[in-house]
Amino acid sequence: MKSFLLRVLTLTLFVVSFSSCKEEADSKKSYDSLFRIVPVTESKINFKNEVAESHDFNFLNYYYIYNGGGVAVADINNDGLDDVYLTANQQANRLYLNEGDMKFKDITSEMGLSGDKGWTTGVSAIDINTDGWIDFYVCKSGMGNEELRSNKLYINQNGNGFIEKAAEYGLDDSAYSTQSYFLDYDNDGDLDVFMHVSRRDTSRDGHSLLYENKLPLTSNQNWLNVSFEGTTSNRDAFGAHIEIYVDNDSWLREVDGGSSYRSQHQTTAHFGLGDAERADSLVIRWPGGGVQRVYDVDANQTITIVEEIEFPAGINNQTDLIDTEWTLSPNPSKGNVTLSVLSGANIDANIELISLEGQVVFSEQLFLNKGPNERSLFFNNFAKGFYLLKIETGRQVASKKLILF
């Protein structure tokens, strides 16, 4: 028995020692990847959602205790950088301003958000009044004080702060909500709210709620809804960024699936344009690496943009650069590929071959003559698999999948 225990102990120590050495070796490796961990000493985002149980408050009598809060990522001051709003259950929610280069500043107090109390279950970043500035809707739950359980709506004051107006908008609900789903369900240009309610021991019996936005839109509340259909990227276009430019103003949105527990967003990007009656340009950055631009888009409509295929009817795309019908042949290929490009101008271009890990494995400069162009590319020495071939002219980027076998 002692001999058996000794062997088990020796084996355990060996495994622990081996694992420690492996972790130490792995930590010293340098990876060229799409993501990296940003330490709090660099980002300055020092936030932790801690839940403290007690004799009277624990999982046995409140089994939603560990559902968590939520996070909203949006550009609150229209500077082209995504800011971060983090929510907590028993601590204060925090708003962090993106100062660039992955560095953030806690601006919760100066933006008028430090008084938010109660058990937060979710947060949505939306433009509820279609004025061109991101607002926050915060869902509340928890036992006890009904006032602390009332949802909060923080209206953006042109990037200078927030004012709580849930009661004024009729959204100060206290029905133990988990998260809210904003969508323009009646296609009238403003955002309506579908609210998910969890608890079933209330007078509402846990029924979810649908609020229709009845606020009349005025001449300074123009809007634009943009839907996406991915082709070379994922079909729902999750991860796509869209920027809208009007004169000297710009707005940024990202297509994502949700931001809190039991949450889902519509994949249509909703933009409040204020008093602008049209957008000068839209820039769509697809998750596959391609960039599309459309110009002169009228406000107060819903449009759909299909990746690399065509632009919506009535919208002019840029035609002096790469034609959207550029080809790679053969594809799939054993390595010898012919790149055919129809160019609208004499222009310098750069081509890159990018692996699934995000590494640029091939790069070459070339000159495109106005009209048809052909270039032979040799990828015989690269591993079999899927790649992205990107061609960039400085003003336009286009990409296609390439399969090597």
C-alpha cells in the first residue's frame, strides 16, 4: 500500500512538474495571431463583477445569482473608437472611454453614470431617439426594493454626459427583466424593445414584454437601417464594421449576436442621422478582410448590402478602381494561380496571401493598367488549406477565398 501511494505521489509530482515546465515554455513563445491579451496595467480597465453570498442571499433562494451582468461596446462620442460599458450585480457599473492604442479611461462619474444602483442583469447600446448619439438601456432585477429594480435609460447629451429618462420614455419597467432586444419590428425607423423577463413568481407570470416606440420622428431625427449578407464571410456578417460619413460627422456600428445573458441583437445596423437627409458614404469592413464603399445614400430607408456581389439598387459604387468580378483561377488550385483584374485606372496595388491564423504568408507589389490585367502567382510551397487573397489599391480593398490542395 505504501509502495502504491509512493508511486502515485511520484507520478503526480512528475505531471505537475511537466505541466509547469510546459506552461512556462508556452508563455515564452511569441505568436503572430489576430488576438492578444491586454493586461490591466496597459488597458486601465480595472473591473471585476464579484457576487458575495450570505445566509439570507444565496443560490438556494435566488437561483439567478450567477447569471452575470453584461457589457456594451459602442462609440459614445462619435470619434471612431469603441468605448466599453461594463455592468455588475453588487458593484457599480463603469464606463470606459477608448483613448486609442487599447488604452481606456474611467469616465463613469464625469458622464453622470455613477448613481446607478441595483442588481444589473444586462445593458444595450442603442440610439433610442435617433439623434446620432449612442444611449444605454440597463436592465435590472433582484429581490426587494422595486425602485432599485426599475430599468434605466441613459440618454446621451451629444457626447458630454448622460441623463436618466426611463420614466419619460415609458421604459422604467421593474418586471425582473434579464435583457432587452432592440429592433425596428414595424419598419418605421425607430427602435422598439422586446424585454426578456425571467422570474415566474410575479404578477406578470414571467411573460416577456414588447414595447412599441411611439415617439414621433421629427425633421432632425432622420435614420438609416443597413442589413448585410455575407458571401465570402459568414452569411449573417457577424463581426462586420460599418462606418457612415456625413459632412464632418461619422458613426460606427458592429454586427454582433448579443451583449448580455440571454441576449440577441438584430443584425440590421440602425443609425440615427439627426438632421442629415443623406449619407455621403458608407464603409463596410467585412470579417473576411474585404472593404466595400457605397456613396450618396438617402436617409429614412432600409438597405441591404451583399458582400462583394453588388450594391443596393440606386446606390453608386466606386468604379475607377478594381472591378468586383476579379477572379482567381483555378480555385481550388495546386499552387499555380492566375489573378485576373479589370481596373478602371492605372494604379499601384498590393496583394497579400493570408492564412486562417491571420498571418501574411505572401506579399507582392504590382501595377494595374487601366483595363484587363493578368498576373501569375506561385503558391506551390505553401501548406494545403484555406487562404484569403487580398488586393489593395490604397483606396479600396477586395478579397477572395483561395483553396490550395
